[in-house]
Amino acid sequence: MITKEMTIAEVLVRSPQTAVVFLSLGMDCLDCPTARGESIEAAAEAHEIDLDDLLHQLNRLAIH
């Protein structure tokens, strides 16, 4: 399960297919240093993205 505490990098290592979710929401710096240390929660806030929706999309794609 993907949680708000995980970093973008952690999510991508665990479930590379989730990159399309990040990219579709305008989060296109997936390999920058910020993505390696910033939590999903902080990234969602910085990009003004609904955290619950982001987590739902990521988890839905990660299990398939």
C-alpha cells in the first residue's frame, strides 16, 4: 500500500507503472532530488493536488 509518508522515489521503485499518475497531474520531475526526499503528502501540497485522490489513483494502479 502506498502511503502519504512515502517519497515519490519509493513509490516509483515499488511500482514503476505509477509514473503515469504523477505525470498526468503535472508532477513531471520524477527523478529530481526533491522527488527522492519529499513525501507524497508534501508533493501533493506543493502541486495543489488533492492528497486523497492522488493516493487513491496510485494505489489503484499499484495493485494491477
